[in-house]
Amino acid sequence: MHNGSSIKLLTGNSHPELAQAVAERLGIPLTRCTVKKFSDNETSVSIGESVREEDVFILQTGFNPSPYAFGSKTRTLAEHPSRPMTPMPQTPGVEYSRPPSPVQQARQPEPFNDPNDLLMELLILISACKTASAKRITAVIPCFPYSRMDRKDKSRSPITAKLVANMLQIAGCNHVITMDLHASQIQGFFEVPVDNLWTEPSMIRWIKEELPEWKEAVIVSPDAGGAKRATALADRLDVDFALINRNRTKGAAPGVEGRMEILVGDVKGKTVILIDDMCDTGRTIKLATNALIEGGAKTVYAVVSHGLLSGESMAELSKLPLEKLVVSNTICQTEHLRQAGGKLEVMDISPVIAESIRRIHNGESVSMMF
């Protein structure tokens, strides 16, 4: 126990279902907290009970899928009836269009699916707890925002993951819990302790329970960057490993997908399990699945830590010769499950998060969990 204090678990709008599951595992209620928007879209936070001298954990993931597009919460002209219509610029050969009128476009609910809004909610919650004299504040971020922007890969590109780390610390965060960081070096961006949890035990459990022929399966990494993760999993399962390489045609346009080829390993007649840390547009999974089927694989499964599955990715994945896509619930998957046509399955990681919170609060080792 952290100096006699009790656990206070707060959450924003990113994934209340996961927060409730973690609270039930810990045997505590969620701390009363209201996070909403003012009419001008500024974020308002109100904590409904005292957190003075308490051990506070704020669970807020970095992304929340929505049935609406990211721009759907843009305010329409109907909300500003007094605003004059600005003449549109006229350039020969260029067509301009105005936003749909209120008659053409019905009002839609405002989803909490903007990752920038969710990050701002987390920062304000941390700051509110700090000014309310919390003893320790731990940010629990199952899917870390901007984790793919972890290095300067070309001139004038920002290292946004470092910026996020700086903002969390300036807001008053004393500790960070996250899961399957896209790049482990992100832990070095912080001056406070960071516990990077792993979904590997959950993946192994799912493979052993759901795949009767798992001992004859092949673990496949869809790119060289994930080879270390895939080989570690293959070693723990004591199965074969294969590596796919993505070839891009020299001089091809940026939108051209290219194709993949198997560099290492044999998948002919085997059950194949693709392992990756993140699936956003689904393009990598699509190319890898097609390459494996062409290589003679009997069945293909994909097991992914963070299923962002943005845009039209679910519609594309449902057409693939993929037996099943398995993701964790670091991100809410309710809407994706509706669109998946039975091809999506979710691993629950709330027990891992709850146990890590309990261990950190009681001063016990987190690494012993893995």
C-alpha cells in the first residue's frame, strides 16, 4: 500500500468499459468524474470526490473508434444562424462546395473519437488531481498516443511521442503504465517510471485455447521491425518462425501498395499466425495474408495488440481470406465487432492492467507478471 493511501481510479471518455472492468477486478468503484465539452468545444473536467493524499490512477487510452467519421462533430451553419455567409473565392477551373445545409445534413451525435481531445482530457484530469493534492498520479494509457512518431526519420519531422511524454510530466504525472509500446525507446522519453506491459501472455493463452493445431503452426512477422516480437513468441510456444518482406516498386507512386514475399521460413500446408503490435488501415495485414495464401498456407490468423482499425479497414479485412483477426481491448472494439461479420475476436487485458495497478500500489514487482 502506498503510504496508507487507497486506490482512486478515474477515467475519461476514451474507454469507460475497460475502466469499469478494471475497477471490478480491483473490487473498487470508479471515482465519480465528469468529463464533457463546453459549447465552444473546450474540455470541462469535474472530479466528484476527494483525492487528497490518495494513490490516483487515471485510465485513458489514446484512441476511440466511432461509427462516425473524425469530422462528424464539426459544428454546422445551423448552430450559427447569425453568422453571415462568406463569399467563396472564384478561380477558373476550380470547383468549390459549401458545407451541407441543415436540411441536407441531419445533426449527428458528437463522438469522443478525436485522439487530440482524448489526450487533452487526460492532461486536464492529471492537472486537476495534482491541484487537488493527490499523493501520486499514475497515467494508465493502454494504447499510447502518437507512438509511431518516435524518431526523426526525415528532415523537419517532429518526434511527437517525446512531446506527449513532456506534456504528461508537466501536467503532474508521477508514473506511467502503458502496453506494447510501438517502440521501446519511448520509455526513455520520460523522467518518471514507465511500466510497459505486454500482451504476449494473452496472445499465448488465446493461441493454446483456440487453435487445436497450434503445435504445428508457424508464427509470422509481417515486417522486419516486428521480427523480435514474433521470434520471442515462437520461442515460448516452441514453434517455427517465418518473416515476410514488403517490396515497393522503385519509382512507384506513394499510394501503390507493393507486394510482400516470404523471406524466411516455410508456410506450405501450415496454420499461420501473423503477429503485429498495431493494425490501423489493415494494409499490412492484407498484403501479408495474400502473400501467405499464395505461399501455400492452409489457414491464416492475425493476432494484434492494438486494433485501431480506422476508416474502411473492417470492410476490407472482412473480404480477406483471413480466418480470424484477434485484437486486445486496449481500444474499444464494440463498433468493430458489429462490422466484422464474425471475423474479429477480442482478448480481454483488463486482468493484466488491474493486477499491475494492484502491484504498483502495494509496492510489488510488475515484471514477475511476465
